[in-house]
Amino acid sequence: MQLERIMERYELPLITTHDQRKFYENVRKALVVGYFMQVAHKEGEKGSYLTVKDHQVSIHFPTRNHI
């Protein structure tokens, strides 16, 4: 339901495919788009980041569990 609401908000067509290869390709594309929405770049020396999509300030909290 959440994905459906997001697609409706951005006026994306709700379609499906019966081709197995195309299905997984579409899922991969959706995941990449979702990750891109979280991309940010470092801004200044204070450790704050700006999101690429909408230029909102984000603060990065370093952890010991980086992959």
C-alpha cells in the first residue's frame, strides 16, 4: 500500500508485467530511485550535509558499523 500511495503522489503509472526478467529489472530500478532520494553531499566544515534532491540539511552521525 505504501508504494502504491507514493506512486500515486508522483503520478506514476501502476502497471505490472508477466515477463520475469522485466519484473526484476523494474524492482531494481525502483530500489535505486529510492536510494537516490537519500543521497547527500557534505556542505561546509561543520559536518552537515545537503540532500541532492531537495537541498534539505541533514546531519551525519558516524557509527562503527559502516560497511
